Amino acid sequence: MTTEKKILITDDDPRNRKLEEALLQASGYKVHSVGSGQAALEAVAADPPDLILLDLMMPGMDGFEVVRRLKADPATSYIPIVMVTALDDDGSRTRLAAVGVSEVINKPLDRWALQACVDRLLG
């Protein structure tokens, strides 16, 4: 697949970022990654992506707050957000759906689930 769709990866663990980058770049996506929620907001303001992969549990600003801020802004509320998290309980999933997360992918990351999710959202 060749595409110029832009994906922003936000995760405080550099190993997770590198893995997601490698998988998505191999599929032809243009990928940028950052290590914090604040950096994600700044990256989106500078160059809005077509999709955001966002870690839920990060120091400082967590994924819930990043989603809340992006969805509250009409300039960024349309961007689909995929939460990548180790949390897999019904309460967390309900809360994520309520704040506007498009999909949830569980850690450890399954490359085929990631690829299918991204392809589905970016069509």
C-alpha cells in the first residue's frame, strides 16, 4: 500500500514508538512520534495528522486529557484517535468511548490488529 496519510504516535516508551513507527512506515504511512501528551498537542497544532495513536498511561498529561483537549477543539475534533493501552477493563473502555476514542488496541501490540485498525480508519 502506498499512501501519504500522516499518523502521529504518542507514547512515553521509546521502544513502543519505534515498533509502531517501523510497522506503519513499512505500510507506506508517513509517521511522526512524540513522547508526551503535551508534545502531542503541539505536534497536532503544527501539522494535524490523519490519525493519532495514543498511549493512555503517560506521566504528566495522560491520554484521557489529550483526547479531551483534542475533541474540545473544533480544529482537531475530527481526527480519529486510537488508544493503545494495557488497560482492558470495561470501565476504561466505556470511559474511552465516552471521550471520543475511535478504537482501542491492547498492549502488547499485535501488528495485524494495528494494521487492520489503521487501514479501517484511514480507508
